[in-house]
Amino acid sequence: MEFDQFVIDELRRVYGPDLQDFLELIKRPPERFYMRVNTALADPERVARKIGAILDEDLEEALYFPVHCRDSLEPTGDVVMVDGPTAESVMQGANVYKPGIKEIRAKSRRVSVVGPGGVVVAHGELVMSGGLMVKVTEPLCDVPAVRESRPFSQGLLFVQGKPSQFVAHVVDPRPGELIVDATAAPGGKLSHLAQLEPRAKLVGFDRTQSKVSKLRENLSRLHLDVPVYRFDSRYLWESGLKDVDKILIDPPCSALGLRPKLYDHKDKEHIIRLRNYQLQFLEAAHRILRPGGELIYSTCTVTLLENEEVINDPRFELQHLIRFHPQVNGTGGFFIAKLKKRG
């Protein structure tokens, strides 16, 4: 990982002497692989029995599989070099597809998949069939292929980390409330809100057509009917929305809490640019919320600069704040805050 001194100092503001523990933990996946049962279609206990998952102790719709990782994998003579994002997926059991490959040095079909820094993330079979390049047979970490399961294709499951599942509960949707998900793709939080309270008036937005298409695809798979639109949510008041009861904002962030993280490059310019971007969403929220309306702000990053120091706005009153830390909760790093519009 390549972080400049500014980023290291920002992380030290949060973790102090525990910073090195944080940096080591984010290299591996969380201790549990979480998914959410679509309770609009299925009972969590039945789904858990069907797939052999464990019911979470806090959230009744959450299921998980324990994640077991080897200390390392020994390389074979033949290797397939992949980029960072691909390596992070492959170490959890995903296959290797053509876009993620940097180099192939192989004379046989048995290969090691190698990520940044020379880390062997999996062994597999070199197939080179269409877009599929390596069929993984032995990943560094054992994570079930939930997305390839029948319950997933039937819309009974959505892969979503536990901290992210808490967000919809913090929103606490009520019948008849107008609730906006301003950055809704890929649909985890919006679909969760729909299953928690189908009588709420939900609407989702995202800024690119590709994100909106993916959002609609996921909602369709889950058999949920929620209107979604392409719009830059930094300017939502221009859409005509007003007197909104609640708005959920999960803006682009530095993602420093995401796990696993084999490679990442962040510097001061990147963090400052993101913070300025995030502040624009608060302006939009203030314009469209009714007096007393609520803003729920969440990120998968851990810096004060992108979290507490973004929501420190005199136009809002802080109601709740929740942080998740790898060394405390066994999860990724995550932030959730609920604010109330004054006036």
C-alpha cells in the first residue's frame, strides 16, 4: 500500500498507537462473509439452513460464513500476474477474467495467481475460454461462492457487509415517509430499506447510466419495485424534490476501510478532493429536506476528514454516530451518522 505522510497522519489521528494493527488487518478479508436475506421473499432461518450459513446475533436478516485464510500459498513455476482489485477478489475465490490480467508467464495449465507485491492469492487452472482466463481451485481465503448459488439467483440473497446492513436500520423507514437514496448503486441499502418498510415512498438516484442500470438489475433480481433515476445528487434540488423526510448519502470516499486491501494508493490531494466532493452532498440534503428531516451519512472509510469533519455542520444536529473498526469489530472500517435538519 502506498500512502503519503498526510494519509498516514490522518489514519494516526484515528488509531494512534494501533495504526500498524489496522494496516495489517485490512490486508485480509473480515472474519465473517456477510449476506442479507431478502425478507420480502424468504425467511432467514430457512435460507440459513438451506445454504449452511449462520444467523447473525444482531440483525435477524443477516447471515454469515466464517472466513478462513491460509498464512500464504507457495508459488508454482507458472504464474498469472493480476492487478490489485482482481487480486483482492481472487484471494476470496473469484475466477480471473481478462481485464484484470497484467501478464501471463505459463507453459502449463496449473498456475499461481500473483497480485501486487508478489503475493500469491490463488492457484488455479489456466483455461483462456472467452473472457475467463483462470478458474481458481485454491484461493488464499475460503469464501463460499454465494453469487453462484441458486438462492442468490432467485433474489433471496444480497451480498452486503454487516456495517452496511446497519445503515437501513439507522434510517429507520416509516410508512408514508419520502426517503431518498442519493447514491443508490449498486442497491444494497435501497433494497434493504424497501424490505424493511415497503410502505415508505422510496426513490433512488445515481449519476451514471451504468450505475443506474446495475441498480435496476439488482432490484429486479430481488423482485423489488423502487423508482430510480440518473441524476447528479449534488444538485438534487434542481430535480424538483422538496420536503423530503429522510435522505441517505453514501458518497464516493477513499474506501480506506475496505477489506481486503492488497494494494492501494492514496495521497493528500485525493483525500482533500473527496472531502470537498462529499460536502456538496450535504448542501443538497439541506436544500431538499423538510425542517426536522433526517440525513443519514455513511462511508466505508475511516478518516475524520471524510466523516466527523464533513458532518460537523451547524445546519444539522447530530443524533447518532456509529463507527466500525477492524481491530474492534472484526469488520471493515465503516462510519454511520444520523443528523437532523435544524429549523
